[in-house]
Amino acid sequence: MKPPLQIYLDSSDYSRAAAANPIAETQDVLQRLRAWRDSGQIQTRYSFSLIAENAPTDPAYLPSGIARLTCIQELCGDCVLLAPSLVVALELDALVAGIPHTASIARDDGNWTPLDPSEVTFPARESVLRQGLDADRTIDRRMRRVIKARMFDRLGKFTPEGEAQFRTLAPAFLAEIERRFPLTPNVETAIRAYVDGGLSGDDAWRTVMRSVQDLSVFSSWLTKDWTEVSKTTLWIRQSGEIGRASCRERV
């Protein structure tokens, strides 16, 4: 059996497909694409670049931007391509090593971002509380030492008082994560489990990343707090800077 043909549609294609009333020709093409996809003849993929091109950077473009992102998710599912910065990094590594890389740029895990979940994590809970205490300018150095002695044992782990103090931070911590990232209900559960010590920082971050990668969640989040969201969509648009940084690191 032949492997499925790989299809990549550009922004103009999705603009036509996501139009409120697409023309008959576009509707026919979409019907054929879905049929070929469902029969295993093709796989339709998208990438970070496509999200960057379609993510709205002005609230006036929210409806059309969300319509395009929803269309991308519906046609492609979890079939994505490596982010351009990661492709450039692979090519540069191959040039430096003098050996062609054999890595596939196709991935089926839905991770369209330039982030590798294994390379980012939430810090240890003890580190979060220590950083909070170090940043508190209302207490002097001597008092900070006294408080830390009550909060941490000799191994640097929480005492019962430290555990209780950290858990009081849970609502504010979760609110900050919700403000910065699009979250599904299971992510909120994972964050609470992390705060309670039942989930590692690595596992909690992977759950957040899966939520970020879901374009339906990302789309609904766009309407919640435009001021914060616009920073994120502008970050998405700065993929070129990420690529240039990768180049500089390897040259």
C-alpha cells in the first residue's frame, strides 16, 4: 500500500476554506480533501508558520482568524510539520557535522510550536517558594532566614509549614498560568496536582503544552483577554527571530 500523499495548504487556501460562504468550487475541493484524508490517501499537515500567518494580531480580525485556525485543526488534526527554526537547526547541525540528517520533518503529535516539551518544565515546588521569599522586599535578610528555616528542612524539602504555605499560592499560580496559556480543564487538574505534590513539573508542563497545541483551545482563548493574548500572537509572529537565534548558536 502506498504511503499517503502529504498535503500542505497555504494561508490563502485556508482563507477561502474558512470564508463564511465559500464558493462552490472551494466547497468541492474541501469535500474531496476530506474524502481522500478519511480513506488514507492523503495527510494534510500544517506548521508553526501557518499559525503565525493566521493568528490575529488585532481584535478586529478575531472572527476570521479563529475561523481559519478552526479550519486548519479540522482538516489536519495532529498532523504537523516541524517548526521552521527546528528545521533550520537540523540543517545547520548536518552542515557542521558533514553528515546529512535523516530526521523527518513530519510529526503526528500535534506539536506545531518551536518548543520541545522535554526541554522546558515547571520548577521544583520548593524553588517556587524560595523565589517568592527572595523577591519579597517587605522582609529583611534576617527575617528571610528565619522564615526559610521554618519552611524547609535540612534537605531543602518542605516542612509541614512550608507545604501549607506553598498550597496557599495555588490559586494565584493557577490564575497566572491561565492568563498566559490556553488551558483545558484537565490541565487545571494537572496544575493543582503539581501544587499538591502529586505531579512532577515535567508532567505538568507536558500537559500544558498539549493544551497549547490544541488549536480549538487556542482559538477560544484568543477572545478571553486580548491584551495578554496579543503578546502571545505577536510572539508567534516572531518565528524569524527564533530561527535567527538558532542559526547564531550553531555557526
